[in-house]
Amino acid sequence: MARGRSVNVFAALLLAVVLASASACSADDKEGSGAAPAADGNAEGGKPAKSPAAPVASVGQAFELLVVEGGPAAFRVTVAEVRLAAEIDPFMMARFSGTVPPLPPGQQWVVVKFELTNTGLERASWTPQHVTVDVGAKKFTMNDAESSVANVYNSALNADGLPTSAFDGLNPDLTGTTYGVWQIPADAKPTTLTVPRSSGLVIRDDTPSVAITVP
């Protein structure tokens, strides 16, 4: 009888150990069964991450452009100067043989000087034809009349033998200048210049535009 009792006690202990091990495994399975975080989501429930914002440069800071219209070309562009004026620079006018339209009442000129380096492999041209001057949310584009005023400045560069990308273009590794001119209300001040992706122009990192802040 004593031997039978000891066997029963041993069996009971063995059963207790087996049950305890099974309980521990079940608890581990429950802890490991939680949902894994989304691989490509953000912290907000696995929603797709937002696309990166357009790059921002400032006056005096270079950015890269890739021109694909008419053949590949690349430029490093810097907005060198943004100037507000009620009249065209007489020094520039003295080197220009054409005529320019008068400035409408209540308007002012915005004259922007761009410096460019051709970082491509062939001679190429670029003008700020599609650049907008922004006053807050309002965007001002360059029309034909304003483009003719820009030619005053670009013709002056050409007359003085200075390299410009506005006419014949720039050879590889050559740095030159081109001007853009816009009209905005006389009491307005530009906040940014926007170089959009359009007309064969591609921003180097494939973003839709570059915003240049104006101090």
C-alpha cells in the first residue's frame, strides 16, 4: 500500500508540472499574437506617409534644374538679387535699342537677377519665363510686355560681352546671368519665387517646384 501511494503522489506531481508548462506556453502565444506595425505606414494607424514638401531655397542659395526640352541640359541656379523699381535702370536702357511698355499706374517692377552655371555636357539656354513672383498666395506670371523689359537687361549683358543664358546659351561649366521682370502692385512685397516643373523643366530631385524665399 505504501508503494502504491508513492506512485500516485509521483504521478500527481508529474501531471502538475505538465499542466504548468502548458499554461506558460499558452501565455507566451497570446503575448506574441499582437498585430505587427504596418511596414510602410506612419504612426497614425499605418496610413501612407505624406509626400515630401517642395524644396525651399533662399536668395543667394543655389538649386539644381534639369531641362529636358530640346535635349538634356542641367543648370545650377542662384537667385542673386530681387529688386523693386518704379522705372527701368537707365544704365541698362542706354544699352538697349528697342522700346519698352510704360509701367501701368499702381504697379511696380520686380527685377530678378539669376546666376546660372551650366552643369551639363552641351551648350544650353534657360530663361525664367515660367517662374512666378508670389505675394502670399497670389502668383504673378511674366507676360510678353514684361518679357520685353527683361530683354532690356539681357541685351545689356550681351552688349557688354557678358555671358547670359537668355540668348545663345552657356557652354558647359560656364557661369552667366539672366534676368526676369514682373509687375506687381506698388504696395506689395514678394514673399517667394516659385520655379515650377513645366515646359520641359524638371527639378533635379523630381519634386514639383522649388520655392525661393525673398527676405
